[in-house]
Amino acid sequence: MFQARDFILTEEGLAFAVTLGGVEDGRIIACLRYIRSSDGRWQKVNTRQAEMVLNSLYPHYLHYSQRRDVVLQAVPVEAVTACLQPRPRLQELLKHPAPSLLIARLQALIARLISLGLTSEQLGVTGSLLVGQYTESSDLDLVVYGREAFARARRAVRQGIALGYFEELTLPLWQESYRRRGCALSLAEYLWHERRKFNKGAVGGIKLDLLLVEEGNGAELKSWRKLGHTTLRAKVLNDFYAFSTPACYWLDHPNIGYALSFSATYTGQAKTGEWVEISGYLEQADDGEQRIIVGSSREAPGEYIKVIKPVERMRHAEQIF
């Protein structure tokens, strides 16, 4: 079973990050992240570079999904030569003395999280750490398996910052995160939403990012067609899947039942009871059900979710999650 945050490799020397668990029409939904160069090293590519490479050289990794009415990057199961998984990779990095300062920081981070209630089996690493192409300034992209463990990890980050185990992101780190996201929100709006999620922090000046993976099949069952771009305002009825992939927000709206975000920028963006403004693509299923999609691309230009009326401040901080 292929899961979100796994990396899959192909014989052409391409490394794709799995974005949705499971298999759809014999393919794994994944995005090209690295290309192996002639010297054997992995070269990271951004979204635009990945699209150019696939369009010009590897169009067979582009797939029209009838269920979603969109062209996606997707790898046929038979084209996969290896699958790199976050959990075994972390265990490998923990077994041996740290060969670099970054790995030493990772090991110290895991030790702190264990002291705050998690186990190493609930954790994994993805991104450059997973493919082995990290530098001393690489981010610590930490996968957390299971919703309960993820909530515990967020509490651990909050507690760890208060205890001095971890650091809050500095303004330059936030600005760099904002620049890389390229989202439709202003910097001030982005910071307001991000600072209350507690899924980010820093260890020795290196950015830490917590990523939830729920084990199971994420395949889409219904078929959807796009009706066009729309913007709406609604109250969030349920944020239970706010940190899932994709993030889901059930809405109090006369026609549109829920919003899905495939962009990590809008993961954990809103809470139950808050009013939000959402800009994205309206979709309709064969049975007439409607939803709004945010994140038709990684940067999702012009698409966003933002809180316009937050919930009242809760009495006890631990009730936030």
C-alpha cells in the first residue's frame, strides 16, 4: 500500500512524492520532486520545472483523472522501481551515530518528542531526509502517523517551545516559508493562520514541519466535474479532517457541503465555528453533490481559505486541539 509522504522511484531516475494514499486506475497520485543527475545525485525541482520536464520528456506520467476532471501527475504501479517510506528511514537514521549536525538535531528532536509522549514508531521523515539528499540547512519534515499521535505531536511542539526545547520560527524563516508557498494570502494573513497551528517550529535554527499521515486507502469513489471558479463565505461546521491530506472542512452553506484543500498552505487553516472565505473551483458529482476545491496546483494561485471571523478564545489552551 502506497501512502502519502512516501517517495516512489522510476527507472528514468525520477523521484515522486506520493500525495494521496492508495491507487487510482492503476496509478499512484504523486508529484515529481527530484531528478537523478548524471553523477547519481538527486536534483530538486519546483512545480514549474516538474511540469516542464514531464510535459516534454515523460508525458506518460501525466494522467487525466475522470473522477476528478483534472490532469494529475501519476505513476503507474508497474513503473515503480522502489518505494521509500518515512518510518523505516527514520529508524535507520536513529540507529547510527549522527554523521552530520542536521542528523544530530533530528535525533535530539525525536528524543524530545519521545520525552513529551510520542514513540519513534509513530514518526517518520520525508523530503530530502527520505531521499538522502539533505544539506545542513534542510528542513526537518517529520511525518506523524495517526490523528491522535499528530495531536500529541502538536501539543509537544507547543510545550517544547514553552520549555525551550524547540524555538518559534524567526521572522526570516516565516518569510522564507511564505515565499516558497507563493500563496494568495498577504504575509500578515499567512502568519496569523500559521502561528496558531503549532505544526511548525525550529531546532537549532532549522525549520521543523509536522505532517499527518492517516493510514488507509485515500482513493476517490465518486466522479466529479468542474463547474468553474467561485468564491464563497460560510461557517465551518466540522474541522475533524483539517490536517488530513487533503484537508476537509464541512460547511454551513445552502449548496456546497464541504471544502477540500490539496495545498498544504491551507491545512489546519480553520476551526469549527469559524467563518471563512474560500476561493477555489466548484465541483459537482453525478448525484448533484457539490464541493469547492482549493489547490489545483501546489501554489494554487488565486485560491485560498482564510478566516474572516474566528471562534472566541477558549478558556483552556489545551482545548485548542
